[in-house]
Amino acid sequence: VQAPKLTKTWTIISNQRIFEGRPGGWDERVRQRSRLLLLIKDTLVALGWRPIRSMAAVNHSNPWNGHGVSGGAGPGPGDMWGGWTQVCYDTANHPDWDIKPADWVPGSPGHWQYYYCSWCNLSGGLEGVYTHNCQIHSWIILAPPLSSGSHYQILIDWASDNNQIYEGGWHQFHVSATGFTGGGERTVAPTAGANWSWVNQQWGGSTWGTAGAANYDYTVHGMISNDGKQTRLLSCFNGLVDWTFTLDVLDKPVPSSAAWSDPTVISFFSSGNTTRYYLYPLGYGRCNDGAPFYTRWSDGSTSALYATSEGYGGATFGEDLPCPNEFTGAWEVQPVALYSFGTTGKLGRVGTLTDSWWAPTRIIDGTLLATQDSRRLAVFNNMALPWNTNAAPLFGELGQGT
Amino acid sequence: MPLPMFERNWQFNVNQALPWTTDRPTTKRKYLWAIKNSMVISPSNPWQVVRSCDAVSIANGDLWTNYTKLIWSGTNNGGGNRSWCVLRQPAISPYFEMCIGHLWHGYYQYDYAAVFSLHFCPGGYDLTTGNLTTRPSPRAGAAEYNITNPSDSGDPFTMAGGSVDWNYVLHYIQSSDGLSTRVVVCQDGRVLTYLFIDVPKDVIPTTAQWPSPAVFNYEEATTNTSDFPNLDATVYNRYYTQNRAKTQFAGPTNSSIYFSGEHLRGGPIGQQDLWQFPDRRFWHGPNNFTGEWQMLPIGVVSHDVGGKRGRIGRLCDLWWGQTTIPTGAFYAAPGAAVNTGRHIQFGHMIFPWPSATPVVLV
């Protein structure tokens, strides 16, 4: 297809930039994570997503290393993430100034072999206190616009797990088809109903932490269709698409409504860790050779979905053809169909992504393509998505942050 | 969900029995003659024989009035008179022509064979040329596309000659508008040869860029070479994996063509090999949600360098099927009380078929 036709009107929040925090240091890196998570949440809200419940831990102001969490507010209904200082991860290293000899604890004088953390009222040996984990942290649940008809929910959970100091915390991004309805405390986020949730633990943790050798800016793009059925979210840094989230309520699902009462497909993927520069979240390798889309059927079972493309000669069209169509001079894009594969009884094509197209690998990130009605598509990895401006997308290149 | 409607009207001359006769050359001259005859007797927009030779005389008309008029040259191409025939399909373009020629027989490769060559000339032949030993030349500004036989290192075709005495069944399928001609010859349950001349739908190049917008080829499922031995002539391996189809753009510039299809995990969906996914054997069944077997559109892609690359259209009323569906199987809408018998699989492709006509494959 050349100059494809968009089927929907899109609201696009593009090129939102944040600064990595030069001149650097772990303190700024951690704060940058707070800003990024807040920006992702704010973007979703601006697109019409609804904060359902949240917990806002409060960043502990510390003159030495900036890490630490106080009790903060919540959990409670709605959006309690008022600012980046309320988006915090639990730390294993509470600040030095809070670690005190245990004889400072009223009633426990003279026990110098014991220490005490004034933030979480924990006492013990020096090493244990320094590495303890109070588990208070920020999390938030968001639901898609009511017009989408989808029952899926997102949970952004900055659950500290390991290497927090060096890698900025282990962010978790969960999606549930039935909602996060179980529990939910200051120290633990709610769990998904029906014990069903996907989590991409690569997002954050070691993934973003590997960027620690240098400081980068981030760019976040958000897109939603006018009826709320399609949401795209992209986080970019160092000139790359680092992480994507897609929610698509298929407009023409193949399975019946009885088999698929909520025809929502989702995908969230980071570029990976040690091979981050080769695993593009929206690349053919990830989405056509692999199956990064997920859905849940009416009977409660789930499937991974491949994104198919037109192909020939042993590869996809966009990988094979090294140039624009030489008869017209225009680049060609192909529809993105979804195939359920691997679950007995749930095999076959289930639909097509709305207003998303496979793009040629020869087109670099950020290239703008024309549509039939003079709107624009922007290329992210190997996919072309709706775009709303003549300005090319930014990809978190150094120096673009504000 | 109903089966797809045809975009063109179709006329059929199927299940033509071509039994083995006295010897291989005789059998195969009947084979070639039947193909020519089928092309010229279609009720609507038939092909026209515009020049021919019966090894005795030459005329701007059809001298191939009987299979005995197909004369092979001397043994092992030893020279002498031989027959040839030029057919025209003006529905494609005013002088779109195909020539059957170069007939000879003898021991060729591994078999005692009856050999012929096939040539397309979208700009037309000079109908004042050609003699008792040589086919006509293209008219000024035109050029041939010589359909070589990749199974035999580019040499002419052997008419699928083998070491056994075969019976053939010829299925002729042509659109009423003359834009699609498909000849499927079966033998022993498989697609032995496939000749097609097809004007795609949704053509992208302009008329100036592609004055005769047809793709064409002749393919044999030979048994005597290492190139797809015994594979049907209508399979993914030939047209999806390789660019075995042909066309000619303005210039004239000959170009090879791929037939594209829906792709997943390194290959076409209909050909996902079981050994790749041993735990997913149900993949080769119908869509679990609808009960429908997949019928996938076939794109037409030019990939030759020289300013002729890109998707140029899609084939009309022809679909990719699944490799697990056998040749001769009919497609029916799930739950339909009557199998309409209008969609039939040959090799890996799904063709139009005359309703309620049982297919003969042997």
C-alpha cells in the first residue's frame, strides 16, 4: 500500500522531552526515572485514560545521595501522583543520616552493635540495616477510556527489587484483562483479578540501568484514536525506541463475540538489555518472528499473537524491498494482521491492527510518510503510526531534554 | 462467512483426458495441441493463432489443425523442418503474443524426450518472418521473453518427460475478458505443468511503464533434475520463495516476478513447516474461530534491479492455500449445506472451478 488511508481521527501528544539530569550521578538518574514514570502516567491521562487507584510514596530529600522513601500518601482512589517527588521506588539503602546507632532508640540504650533506621523503624546489625527494604513505593492503576469498551487495566509499579542504586529501580508494567482488584497497600501493589497479569520486568531494572554509562534525554509520544479503542505509547532514548505500549480493541475481530467478548490486544516491550540495540520493540524480528501481542479469550485462556505481514522470497516485504516502489517513487507499507498461534483451539487470524502499518527496514526512525488524506505517518522501528505534525519525532537524543 | 466472490467471469474446459498413446512424442504432441486448441476455442475472447508452421508450410493462421501437424525436428535437434505456432491475446494488449516453437526430440538429459520452447512477445512478432526451421522474429521495437526451464539449466522444456508412460489431464481455465489464462495439467494426482498469462488487479505501474500488464510463465514438475523434483508446478517454493514468474515492462525490459503472500516467522503462513513447530500441529488446520480454511491474496512483486522494483498488483481470483490441503480439494463455506465446488486447490494455489464438476487428476 502506498499512502494508506487512515480510518480514524487521532489525538497525538508528541515529542514530550525530559532531561536525564546532567551533570549526572546516580541521584539525578533516579530522579529522572521518577520524571519519566510521571510523564508516562500524565500522557496516558491526557489521552483519556482514567487513574483508578494509586499510592504516592514521597521522595526523601537527602543531602548525600537523594535516595529514600517516606511513607507518602495512600493508597487511595484516583491519581495521587501529583509530581515527580511522589513517584518513588523502595530503596535498599536508606540514607546514611537515617541510620543511627541503636542506643538512639528510646529504650535501647548502649547497644552499639545494633543500628536503627529512622524511616522505617527497623533495627538490627549495621549491614542489615543498610540493606534492608521497607517496601513502601509508588504505584498507580489506569483504565482505558470508557468509550474503548475494554476492560483492560495498566498497573505501573515501581517495586524495588534489586540494584536500585545502580540502575534506578525495577519498574514494573503490568496489564490485566480483568483489572487489579486484589489487595493494594503502601508496600505492595494490587494484584490482578483471576490471577492473570502480564509483566514486563525488563522495563526498568537492568534495562534502563544499562544506560548508566552516559546520561540521555527521553522523549515520550502518546497516541489515541478518537473512539478510544487504540492507544500507542512510546518512550525513546539515545536515538532509539526504548519501550512501547499498544492497546488495540480490534474493530473487526474475526472470532465471535462469544469467543472473544473483549477483543483487546496489547503489547508492551522494551528494547531489551544486553542486546538492546538489536531488539527493536516494533521490529520485524520482535513482532513477526516473535509474538509480542497478547490477548485473553472469553474462556479465560490467553494467547500470544504474531503480527503478520506481506512477504516474498523468504522475508517480509519491508525487509526484502530495498527501495521505494520504482514505478511511483513512493515507499510501500503493509497492513499488520494478528495471528493467534500456539494454543490449541485458538489458532488462526484474529484481526488487523487499526491504522498501523509495517514499514520498510530501509526507512530510518522518524521518517514521515503521507496518507491518502494528506495526514501523516511516522516510522518507529519497522512500523508506521499516525502522526500529527510536520515535525519529525524525537528519539531522546542527547541535548533535546528540557 | 461465504467464500470470496470472483472478480472476473470464468470459462472452463476442464478434465480433458490426454491418455498415453503409442509413443512419447505422439503423446506429447497431443498434449501441446490440446493446450493450443483450448486457448483458441474459448467462447469469449479466445486466443488467436496469427501465424504458424506445420513443417511443410507457413501461414498467418492456424496450421495446427491436427496433432499430426506438430512436427519435431531431427533427432537430438539434428536440424530439419519443425512446427511452431504464434498465439495472440489482444485483450491484454494489441500484439500480446506467445510462441510455441523449437520442437525436437531425442535423448535429452536423462530421458527420451519431446522438447519444445516457449516465448512471450508482448510487443508482437513480425508476421512476415519465420520459416520452416525457425520461428518468427519480434517486430521492430519488440522483444521476446524466452521462458527457459530452470529445472534443466535453462534449456527448453521436456514436457515433463519421464521414464514412465504417463496419462495427462488438462484443465483450461480462462476469464471471459481474456485477461487471465491458466492451464493446469495433472498427472497421477499432482500438478505436472502450469502455464499462466495473468493480468493482475490493482495495477500500480502506468500503461507507459507497463504497456502489456501481464505476468506469465510455464513451469514443469520435472522428475529428472534436482530442482524441485516431483513438486507440483504451483507451489510456494517456486513463486513465493523464488521469482519464477515473468513479465515485460516498457523498454522492453524483461523482469522476473515474485508472488507474495502473508508472511510469518520466516515463511508464508500456508507453508509453515510442521517440523518447525512440532508442538503446534494444529496450525495446519482451519481458523479455529470460524472453521474457515485460509485463502490468502497473492501479490505481484517485481524485484529485479534496473528501476523496476516494487509491488505492481495482485492476482485476480487466485489465492494461496495451505500445504496440507491436497490437490483437487474443494473449498466450501463453513456450515454450508452444499459444497459449491467453485474453489479448488491445485498444488498450493486455489483456482476458480466450474460448479459441481468433479475433478479428474489421473
